[in-house]
Amino acid sequence: MTTTTSSRTHAYRASIIHTLDDPAKVGIKSSYQYFKDGLLIVENGLIKAIGSAEILLQTLTPDTPITAYENSLITPGFIDTHIHYPQTGMIASYGEQLLDWLNNYTFPEEHKFADKSYADNVADIFLTELLRNGTTTALVFGTVHPQSVDAFFEAAQSRNLRMIAGKVMMDRNAPDTLTDTPQSSYQESKALIERWHGKDRLHYAVTPRFAPTSSDEQLSLAGKLLNEFPQLYMHTHLSENKQEIEWVKSLFPNQSGYLDVYDHFNLLGERSVFAHGVHLCDEECKRLAETDSALAFCPTSNLFLGSGLFDLPKTEQHNIKVGLGTDIGAGTSFSMLQTLNEAYKVMQLQGKKLNPFKSLYLATLGGARALKLEDRVGTLLPGTEADFVVLDYHATPLMTYRMEQTTSLEEQLFVFMTLGDDRVIKATYAMGAPVHTRS
Ligand code: GUN
Ligand code: ZN
């Protein structure tokens, strides 16, 4: 009998990069680690070592399997900090801004998730699409139906993915067939928390859709849930669209602004993630930072719905945690590379730049920090979970040719983020197991 130790160890040889800190804080040079000829050693689903192949190959026993990826770059799996799985079927719906888009397209589609088998099918399509695009962790909206969350968690659990999701709480200003009540939303959320939170790699997020679709009583019960269970997430929308912001002001005249509505009901905190935050005042930025709450920057969605331009430098000045979100189905791509492509243009329209190393940070460690998961995912540091992707420098003829012209790592990253999409993702791994291999 041979020992089983090395059979649970696997090494991957390619160029390797991961982010160690926010380039805006520590400068670009100290923000990442890169090995041109690198080796990533995985043992029992966790990263055991990362370094240059020349040095690390000597540490392997002769029977350790090594997968060598030619013309490839290994990065941590991407982290999507805001996405709606039930909106997969209505991505690319024409012509409206937020509130009409919700009424005309989103709510009719979300009705269908009352049917568990419909939800099962979409959850499968959705996760397949995430993994095809190299995303291994996401913070995910369900619908108002608890069975939509069961469907999602069952599909994520069977793939052994680290995922966060929750049932929408929505008791007003939506079609009757899509609303719950404060009590039912509390009870159903609680049952889902007891069933799923902390099971395998899954976490629960208390998910009031946004302030306009919740009564005071419901928001207060959302706060109660956060109080009753440790380490729950809170996931909602904030200051996305100007009409929406005016509506919130008229619905909550006693609060000083949109964020203050959530603050009033104790929904801010280190595991609270607010999608968008496109139109925030300084006071709101200060309060987000003070409470260690995070924002999800969703460029393709903000452009598609004509919501506005996210001010990333302002969030850096205020020291707010920021992750990147696709916001499917208002967002237009599952690809975090394409999301970064649009993020760059959002900065350009404001006369600002988005450095490729900052982009890599946003899509990996920045997202992990926004989700308080940086000890588990978002880097390739030893001891963390082996969720990683293999990017192909030669994914298309144009990329092959453009990559030949590059003279720096920064330029190569920028080409990946500008021209790249699902075609770039050669393979995706979760806990060291292949969960997507490009055909
Ligand atoms: N605000 C409330 N619900 C939604 C939604 O489903 N998508 C987006 N982008 N914004 C929202
Ligand atoms: Zn959203």
C-alpha cells in the first residue's frame, strides 16, 4: 500500500498572480505576488504552497501529480458581490430604467420561482454560467419564495461552492403574488437560516429587496434576525437611481436619507453589503466606513439601466470596503473580466483611471474582504481554500496577437480585462476540484 498523502496533493504549474492588499493603500508594487513560472500546491482542498516552480518542485514527492498549463495565468477564483440568480432568464431586457425595468421584466420572471422545479433548473444554469466565467463565490439574491433559496443552496452544495444567498423580503409596492408579510418573511428566513447557514460552504444573507418594498415592521424584523443569529449577512440595494432615491425619501420622511433608513433598523455592519451606492453623500460614505459596511460596484448594470457613474476614488478616500458585482440580470455579463472592462470605462467617463492591479484586487481579495471571507478565499495564500481559475493568454486569435505585443505584466492584465470573457477561462477549481473545464 502506498501512502495516501501525496494522492491528496496536486501541483499546478503556470504563471501565477494573486493580490495581497489594496493597491490604493499599499501602492501597486506591494499589492501583489507574481511568479512567471509558478507552482501552486494543493492539499486536501486547501492551498499548501505558492511560489516559483524551480524552488517548490524540489519539495514534492516524486509521485505528486503535476498539471502544467501552457500559456496560462492562475489567479484566485473571482468573487461576485452582487447578483440575482432568478434574473438569468431576463438578462438583456430592453429599454427601461430601474423602476419600470423591475415592473415590466423582473417581477414577471421572479413569479416563476414559486415552482421549485423551475428554480432548480435556473439554479443549475446559473451556477454553470458562473463557473464558466471563473466566479467561485457570489452573494446572491433569491426571490421571495423560500424554495428558490433551497434550489440555489442545493445546487451550490452539490458543487461544493462557497456561496451566500437569501430569500427576498418584500411586503409592499410589488405585485400581490410576489409579496410576503413581515411575519411570514421572518419565519421563512429563520427556517432557511436554520437549514442552510454554516452548512458546508454556505452562508445566509438576510435580504430585504430595497427600502421601497419593505414596511417599517419588515425592516425591523430583518434587524431582529441579524441580532438572533451570529455571522449572518445583510444584502440589499442602495442609492442606485435618482427616481428611486426620491421615492425612498417620500416613503420614509423621518429618515435623513436612503442609508439612514437601513441604519435606523440596525442593518449596517461588517457583513452588510449594499449594491450600487452610485449617488451617496459624504455623510453616507462616512457612515458606511464607520460601520465597516461594504458596497458592491456594478458597472455593467449601472450603465445598462442608465443609473449613473460609481465614484470609486471617493470610496477609497472614505476607506469603504468595495467589491465588484455583475448584478445579473440588470448587469449584462457574467464575466468579471467584462465587468472590469466596463468599470474602467466608468472611471474614464469621470476623468479617472482604474489600474489593472486594482481591478484584480476588486475581482478577488476586495470582494473577499467585502464579504469578510478573506481568510478563506480571494487569495492563494497557504491555508486558504483552493478556489482558483486558469486564464488562457491565447484564448482568441486577437488576444494571442495582442499579448505578443505586451511588454509588462500590467499590460497583460489589462488585455485580459479588456478583451477577455468566458473564452479566457480554461479551467475553474473549487476546493482543489475541477468544476469547469473549457471544451
Ligand atoms: N433594486 C431593487 N430590486 C432590484 C433588482 O432586482 N435589480 C437592481 N439592479 N436594482 C434593484
Ligand atoms: Zn441587484
